Amino acid sequence: MRKIYDAIIIGSGAAGYGVADSLFKEGITDIAVVTENRFSGTSRNTGSDKQTYYKLSMDGFSQDSPYMMAKDICSLGCCDGIKAYKQSVNSIKGFLRLCDYGVNFPKDEFGGYPGYKTDHDNTSRATSIGPLTSKVMTEKLEEAVTKKNKTPVLDNRQVVKIITGKDGVSGIVALNTESGDFEIIAAKNVIAASGAPACIYENSVYPHSQHGMTGILIDAGASLCNFSQWQYGMSSVDFRWNVSGSFMQVIPRFVSVDENGIEREFLKDCFKNSAELCSTVFLKGYQWPFSFDRIEASSKIDIAVHEETLKGRKVYLDFTKNPEGFEFESLSDEAKNYLKSVGATDKTPIERLKKLNPKAIGIYASNGIDITKERLRIAVCAQHNNGGIYTDENYMTETNGLYVIGEAAGSFGLTRPGGSALNDTQTSGFVCAEHIKNSAKSSVSEADILLAEREAKNFALNFTKDENVDYSSVPREMSNCASFIRDYDKCVSLLDNVNCIIKNYPSKHKSISNYFYDYDMLLSAKALLEAITAEMPLTGSRGGAMMVKDGKILKENKEYRKHLTVSKNGKISFAEASPIPAVERPFESYLNKI
């Protein structure tokens, strides 16, 4: 008799383990976590100078409320107010669970949790335990899920298909990467907590081990929400890591090197003088993501870095020397006062970084890069998909029983406060688990499962191994023309190419695993190019992307900020974003529901 789980969670990061724990607490215990490699995901392997967790203020003196937090999440538009409010009202619950499980967030002497200001936010809701916040979150949640709750983790399983039919989801097809066999895992509910489609860009801060499975969800019939809306920022590329915050605040030197070894400090072409240049580099620490609204300010740096890389030059940060013309007393008051307040007024950027944030140096040292002596190669990289799969307010797709949470879901708008994604890994799981408890599917379709089983067997029989198959040109071109600077004509041309590849996609590859990785990548790239070319001629440049058409930068039409962009099969529609709930009822009306 086939085993049927109440729920299968795909992904072993902060979102996946978070929802597994939430389901267990709701009394749904016949569950399992499915993962390709539990050590390989984004949560375990990415960070920044001090990776931020964004939560409701808990310092004891800041005036705050879930409504105020939701307003800030939605402040620049294209954001669902109900989801933002749920992220806010559940914020403290998620944060305190992490504290209870051993994530040692800083506390003051009174037991409050102090914070700091992060990007796209004017409060002090942000907190951190250092560069590895999400890694520690994942480890502590995993310990609770696997050791305390005894939830099984089915490792070395690459999900290649979601089994769906007219009655909803019935399970998944997974490739056992150790045995090479396909496995059918039946489940009444499937929760994808698999992160963004990290595979579609060559210049990416996602770890090489992170792929995502957005294409698999698209293939299962899921629609997309705000899929064109991404966050890009400067990151190191030999070891993938965000160079935000402290890395910029100490004002390193930006250098490009051509094929002949000739180097130049190219940023001086973008600013009036060295004082403006250095002050803007400092400001980039707060304003790390590229923003179209700042293309005449700090985002000039992103554009300049990208243009150098398009010319075939390598771009580096040099922490051993100051930028040409650097004078501490010529810095802006904001930069000067901040560096003085933290005692980071030393002569070189690396000495200032040792004072400001020595852990930031350590993260590179632990990966074989000594930034006290050598330059750090960087590029403008994809960092976060603010959009994703379209779900309702309970994180369920149009398919009954198929949920998508965390970064894989399209839960944010044009921009988001830094660290809000880590908050969402926890709060989306609470909402999803409660909905499953109250409206769980009661059965699966054996006919749908048997059909998926036959298809998997037939594929394995007809698959041919071919070591020469290579689709790496697609993510390379995606980074060149469809990242934070988007060229309409080049995107159309690349979309035609991707459509042609998909139409003729052969049943052969280096391995079955690579076949499904690349198919997922191609479906995801196709969907993004379709969203860009259909949406952005109407909306114009906005958020984290600049649209160029006929050689001109398209200006934003801000009317579209009131809407979510829903896309499927190359077509888009604009759904009005729900407002933030503001309903006051007598307390007794809630008490009587208990």
C-alpha cells in the first residue's frame, strides 16, 4: 500500500524547516521534508556584512505596530496589503521562536531587542547575529524539526514534477540522485519552499549549489506574480557574497582591469569630485540594491560596474588603498559622523573595516580570500526575486493543496526593507500551516499518481546521455540584457532563442539530473523574459530594474504601483493590490470564536 503524507515540504532552508515546525505544532505530524542536499540551499550559504532580519520593533521605546510595519513593506507599491499585514502581525511570533530555539539575537540589559536602520526603511526594526544569520536560523530550526519533532528528511531527492489533476495536487516525482531512480511521493498537500530561480543568471549571489524549481511549478500550471521584479546588487563572484553595509561604508577603492592588465579607477568618471565619489560609496552601504529611483545618485555605481564588465574588464574592490583623492574631512557629514561614532577613522579601508566589522573580513578568510592583502572581484548580481509564484493570502496557488512560501512566492513588491525576506520565511509558514489545518485536502488521486509513474518510467527508458549538451549561454545572456538593465530588443531576441530551445529540447543531456535542471532554468528564463517584454513597455523602469527601448530609458508610469502583475503563458494582467486591513471590532467578537 502506497504511503500518503499529509504534507510534503520541498526545501531544507529557513522557510522549509519553519513550515515543517509550524505544521507539527498545528498537529499535522505525518509530514516529510524533501531536499536535493540539505547543506546546499541559499539559507545556509549566503549572507552579507551583517545579514539582516527585519521584524517589528522590540526595543521598548520605538513606536511601532503591525499596521505601520505593513505600510513600510508596501510603501513603494505592487504589494499585497493582506500578505504584508500577515507578515507583520506574525513577525514577533516568528522572531521569538528563533530566539527560543537558540538564535542569539542581541539584547539590551532590559531584555529588549535593539535594532538598526536597513535599506528601504526609516525605522530601526533590523537585527542580526552577523554575516551568517540565516545559516544559524536554518541549523536551529533543523534541530527542532529533526531531533525534537522527529520529522524525516528525504535527502538527495531532486523534485522534477508536481503531480496535479482536476482535484488538485497528489504528490511529487523526485529523482533519487544517489540511485538514479525516480520515486513517487504521494501527499495531500505539497509546500514548495525552494527559493527563487537562482539558475537563470550567470552573475548571481546565490550559491552554485542553489537552483530553485520555479520552472517545475510553472510546468505544473502555476501563475506568476510580479515575476519581473528582482533585487540586484554588487557581490563578490569568486566566492558569492553580498558586498553591502560595512563593505561599502569603509569606502574601498573601485578598480577595473582590462585584458592587458591596465587598471583604472573608473568611478571618477561618474562624480564631480573625489569627495562626492567617496561619500556616495559610503551611502551605498545603506542603499546597496540597485534602485531606478537612484540612478542619478548611489545607483550610478551599479551602472558603472556593469558597463565595465560588459567591456570585458574585471572589476575589483581594493580594501588596501583609499580611492584616489580620498580625504576624511571632505566626506559628507553623514559618512564622517558615522565613522567617527564607531571609531573607524583609520587610514585605509581595511583598517576601518577591522574596527567597524571584523566578522566581514573573517567570512572571506574562511573561504580562502584574504581581503587584507588581495583585491575582491565583484559584479552586479541577482540577489532576490521580489516576485515569484502567484498565491492567495494563505500562500496557496490555483491548484488545491499546492502551496508556495518564502522567496519562491511572489510576496513583495517593487522594493522591500532589507531582511524582510527572512521574516517572511517564518511568517508565511505560520499562515500556510494554519490554512492546511483548517481546510486540509482529504485524499489524493491514484490515477494521477499512476500516470506520473508511467511517464517517469518511459522517460528513463528513452533518455540518452550526451556530454556535449550545454545551455550555459542562456544565463550568461540573461545577466547581460535582462537583469537590472533590460534592453527590450535584446530581451525579445533572447526570448525567441529560448522558445526555440524549449520547442526542440531533446531527451538527452549529460545526465538526467542536468536535463531537469536545465529544463527548469529554460522555463524560468522564458517566463521572466515574457514578463519583462509584456509588462515593462507599459510600466516603464521601476524598482530594481531600468528598461531601455529604442535606445531610450523608459520612465515609470506610477499608476501601475497600485497593481500586482500576474503572468502566465506569455500573457499578463494587472490585479489590484489588496489594501492593508484596518478593521476594529469589539474584543468579545473574537473571544466568542474560541
